[in-house]
Amino acid sequence: MHTTTKFLIKSLLIIQIVLFANLTQAQTDTTQQITIGRTNTLEQQQKPYVILISADGFRYDYAKKYRAKHLLALSRKGIRAKSMIPSYPSVTFPNHYSIVTGLYPSHHGLVNNTFFDKKLNAKYSIGSDVVRDGEWYSGTPLWVLAEQQGMLAASMFWVGSEAAIKGIRPTYYYNYNEQMPIYERIKVVKEWLSLPEDKRPHLITFYLSEPDHSGHGFGPESIETEQAVKMVDSAIYQLTEAVKSTGLPVNFIFASDHGMTSVDRENPIPTPKAIDTAKFFILSSGTLMDVQAKNKADIVPLYEQLKNTEKDYKVYLKTNMPEYLHYSDKDDRMNRIGDILLIPEWPKVFSNHRPGIGYHGFDPATVKDMHATFFAWGPAFKKRLKIPSFENVNIYPLIAELLNLTITEEIDGKKEILHKVLK
């Protein structure tokens, strides 16, 4: 291994440990979870292999901006999108789950990183134990679709992969943790692909938490974010080299959930005084303030009051949200979107204190910095093809087509959008 590569990967590990020790509420179990007794059918043993990679917060322009040489070289040999458009709101959990279900957040149920379910009378929040409860998730994730059709799947972390969705988890998976070094994760992927054909996963998800952490902590224009991008680039190189040594025809998709932008730290929008917390819950703020009423009779009076005083933000009822966001009452299949929604106008954010540097969550139709990355390469993909921007829900039908899996329910993604990238 090159000295530079060793340094970059070591630096990535140091950043993960030092900067994000506050994530100790996340699981620390690094034991591989395996469902015994499953095998690939003979038909599925003949199928291609796909590794779906997410680098959290890897903005659409980061590879070029910060000279991610390995990713640029790989994408030049395969597919490179102008950008990938995240679903609204452009935050981590909803978009990771949109990528693997082909559904908008309002349709698959993860409407934000934190939200309340009236039927369950409970709150979903990242970092809590509820992420492993399948009752919170709708749709059919790619690994569930594969397992249902006799194809083994594995997950080196992904939103929803720890939960039994439709009663199914990937055959091989890990509970999310940040203690597992990158080189160990890569080693496990190689081991999976070295298993006998009947036990070898054909679909693997692989998640990296950078450069999101650095983008939040130091901003998208910082040296720290540049270093994080280059360290991700090095990790992907090491992954591709490890996979290459197996001799298998593996296809790679490198994507991200959203981008990152700098915000106005000097003039945040305070929580409007009109919101009486004795009458309303505020489930999230920052780039989207989600307000839920304890008594429905209080909704319209508060909305009208906020509408008359709105400044630097737009206020909507759940019933009159812009249709293109797919985030209104008619879209809300699991009744989890707030009664009143306050959307700040970039670069403003809601905060009662001085906010951080980097944010995401804005409307990607109006804030280009929210756009994500999409690259793909491998034997199934065409060579040296640039494609226009597209919505992330279209990755699902692409992978299903690549693996020749039958989609069993209605989705928002459309097969024809990315069909042209396959040979």
C-alpha cells in the first residue's frame, strides 16, 4: 500500500474517532450478523454483482473541486451524472432510504431524520433504538427484494438495514457503528465476495460517513472537507483494488444522499414566538421547522399568524405544500408530516443560537448545493458516458434491472431514466 494512501486512511480514522466521539449513542457492536440457512438459488448464482456505495454529504461538485483522482478516473471509464437530485427534505435518513426503495420520503415513511408518528404515538430519531424496528419502514428495500427472490445480500451499513423490513434483513449485515475501521470494512467485503457461490452476496451496500461530518463541522469550502473528500477517494480506491483481486465481475455505483452548503451564521431565524409549545410540538428545525398541533383547532389560527409575520422563511400548511416537493397531505402515506411547515430561505436557517457552518436539507430545486454525486462503473455499464441530473429514486429500478430482479410494488423511480447507462 502506498505511503500516501496509508496516511489518508489513517487520517480518516482519526477524524472519525476524534471529531465524532459524541456519537457514542450509536451502537458499538462490531459483530457481523448472519442469517443462517439462506443460499443463492442456482439462477441467482449466475447474476452480476453490485456494490452500492454512499459517501454521506458528498456534494455533486466535490470530486472535481477537490481533485478526487481515483473517483474521477473511475467515473471517466464509466458513467458520470451532472448531479443527482435528492428527495425533499435533503437530509440523510430519508434520502438513503429513497435510494434503496425508489420512493419519495412521504411514500416510504422516513419523512425526516426525526419525526413523530401519531398512530404509534412514538418518535423516530437517528441514533435511537427505533431504527432497528421494521414497523417504521415502508417500501421494499433492494436487499429485501433480492432476498425475496433467492439472491443473497449484504450490508456494510445503510439506513434500514438493521431492521426486519417485511420480516427480512440482509443475510449479512452489521449494526451501525463508527468503531469499525475502513480497512476492516473493506476486508469484510472481500471476504463476502470470496465465499462459495451459493453463499456469496450479489448485492452489497457500503456506507461512509464522510465528508458529511467535516462539511457540517468546518463547512464545504474548508481544508478539512477537502481532506475528507480525498480520504474517501483513497478508501474507494482500496475497495476497488480489494474487489479486483477476487476476479469477479463487480459493478460499482458511487452516490451520496445530499450535498452541503454554507449558511448565514450571524443572522439565524429564531423560533417564532407565536408557536406556543404548550399547544404544539416542534419536531425539527434548522432547514425545516416541523410543527405538530396537540389540538387540530389550533392549526389554522397559528398558520394565519405566522403567514402574516413570515420573514426570511415561507410557512405552509401540510395541505398546501408545493406539489413538486412530494411532501404534502396527499403524499403523506403514513401521516408523519407536520401540520405546519416553515421553510427558511437560503442561506438562512432556524436556530436560537449561532448555527454551525455547513447545512443541508434545503429544497434542491432552489439550492444547487443540495445536489449529490452519482458515478457508476463496471462490466454492465457503458463507457465514458455523461448523463444529465436525475432524481435519486431512479437508482432503485436501475439496480433491479442490472440484477434482473422483479419489482413487486409501485415505486416513484422510473426504469427508463437510467436504462441507457447499461450496455
